[in-house]
Amino acid sequence: MACRSDWRAGWSQLSSANPLLWLGVSSELLLLTALVLWPPLAELFGMTPFPEPILLWMLSAPVVILLADAWLKRRQTRQRSECAAKP
């Protein structure tokens, strides 16, 4: 999601994204959650839930990536416009 455009931030494209992309992302999250948190599947695959402090770090990682991507794209857009404005 963060790399779908060279100049637009990832969250600015959320409303125009492919519905099949959303289906894929949501089904993957649902499957991963079931593998870790639903006892029959977790026992079958030998999985255990992450400790809460680690889980909080993991959940914050996508937000940090999207913010860094937006910041870099904004910076690059400004640099391009400044270079284009110079005579």
C-alpha cells in the first residue's frame, strides 16, 4: 500500500484501491489471527500468541512505515517543485 505511487501517500489511495486487494489483505489477517489465537489451529501448527509488548511493537510497524513513506514522498515532491521553479 505504501509503494503504490511515486508521489501520493499510501492513505490517500485507500478509497480508490482495488476491492480484491482489500479482500486479500483482510483474509490474510483473519487467517493469521486464527492460526495464532484459535486453540485448535494454534496447537496443530505449534503457534502461541505473542507477548503483549511485542504485539504492540508489531502493530505499530505498519503505521511507522506509512508515515515514513508519506514524509519521503512529500520531501521529494517539494524538491522536484523547487528544482522546476529555478530558472
